[in-house]
Amino acid sequence: MPAYLPNSQKSIIFAVENTNQERMDLADFIRDFPGEASCKAKFKAFREQAGVACPKCGSREHYWKSDKEMYECKHCGYRQGLKTNTAMHKSKLPFRYWFLAMHLLTSAKKSFSAAELQRQLGHKRYHPVWHLSHKLRTAMGLRDGEYVLAGRIELDEGYFSTGIPAGQKDEPLERGRGSQVLLMAESEFVENPKPGKKPRRAGYLKMKVIDDLQKETIDGQVQTLAKNTDGIDADDSTSYVDLKDFVPRHNTRVIPKEETGEILPWVHIAIGNDKRQVLNTYHNIKPEFLQKYLDEFCYKFNRRYFGEALFGRLLVACVSYKNEFRYIYG
């Protein structure tokens, strides 16, 4: 199932909202991937299904040199390793480390810090595991970056405390010491919601770090990330005044703080949950890395009904971008 669907097909996702599809548990993972060879074989199969492209001439025809464990281009003879031009580009970590990390990140509702992943993997050095985790989050962001939101959308902004020195964590936060985040969530009204249920049903979510709250910045993000929207619900911020020029329906109102969770329920839930995750899991992160953590949160939220398929979907993302990882990580 693709990560995002046209509006006509989204009812399929909503129809399974109350199902209890289990995620892959540890016993299943050990059974399916007992060692390095099984992980390598699975990764090779996924990569070949996505297509192996030569980074030199662009040809997609190749030989597999089993003695060297490399692909050789049929046209120019260029050779590349199994990890080249994937999320594992230039990584010396075993395939099973990557698979374990993918399993941990997709099987838990929350997340794992690099230090905890290092402990779970039993690796001696921190930095290779830190790079591994961020490459996986890069794959998540690249995958979600292919899709735009549609339908009716909740729009709001939030503020993440980032880059706070250790000795100032308990002091009042100075405005400007942090990062602004724009949130957009597909949000459809539910007819006759059950008692205790929200009046809206969430579709898909986008969270983007922005430099400022100028209306030009907001307009650009909405036109890029939610160009298929037919209506936006937001507060009466002056940052949103120009949305009416290109959004069919722009509903704004003054929203008291205590009513935000009722009028804009899903962006309110998303930013609350992600702030707690950042605080409890990572404690203090640098502003330049915040987007990667937001990408992970959105990726898992947007695939919250995938169950066991979530691991495979992340593996697909790791092999689907032929040159992006090489450009990003050298």
C-alpha cells in the first residue's frame, strides 16, 4: 500500500482505523532474520526490485559479481557495492545492525535515541550508530516528501525548545531560543461520532521547521505541502491572511487556548505528542537536526495502520533513492 492515497481511496485507510494489526515483534524478527546472511539477501532482493542504476552512466542493466559482492554495469563496467546509493551508503556497519535498528524504530510507537540504539546493538562506538539513525530518518523524510496533503486541513504552528544549554533546562525559555514548526493535518469531519470520540478523523500529517512566521513563508509552505487542499481551518493569525487567495475555503477564528484541542484536535495532539517524545527520548537536540526527528514522527503517524508492513516500507525507502544518499552523505 502506498504511503498516501488519493481522496477517493482514503476511505480504505479510515475503514481500518479500529483494527488491531500487530507490528512485527522480536520473535518474528529473529525468525525472519537470524543472521547477517539473511539480512543481506533480503536487502539485495529489495534493492533489485527497486532497480539498480549505474551512478556513472545511468544504465539499469548490470551483472551481480557474487565473488566480489558487487554490481557491474553492463555498459561501462563500473562496479558498485550492495550498499552504494542507498541509505547504507559508505556504512561499514553490518546489515543486521541496520535491520535491527529498522525493527526497533518501526516496532515502537515512540522512538530510540542513538545512545539507546548503540546499547541495543552492542556497538562500541556512538557516532556510527548516530549516523545510522539519521540516515534512516532521512529515508523517512525523503519518502514523505514525495506526497502532498489534500482535502480539508488543520493548520497551526508550534514552538520546539532546542539548543538549550544543560545548565538552563529548568529556567524560563527565552523567545527565540528554539525552532518554529508549521503543522498541517488532513482532518475530515465524522458524521455522528461515537461518545468520547473526536469529531474529526485524521488523515496524514506534515511538520516542517520554518525560519519565521511571515505570511510569505506560510504561503510558500502551504502551496508546496498542501496544494491539493480544498479548505483550511486555522486561527486568525496575521500569518494566514493571504491563504484565501489560493485556498478555496479558508476558515479562521479566534481560538482560546483551552479550546485548541477541540477546534484543531489533530495538530494539537501531534505537536503535544512529538514535544513529549523529543523531551523524554532525546532531552535536548540541536536545531539543525529537529527536522529529522519531525520526519520520523510524521512517517510513523502516516503509516500507523501498516502493522508488520511498516518494517518493509522503511526498507523500500532505504533502497528507493538512487543518488540522494550519495549527495547528502558524500
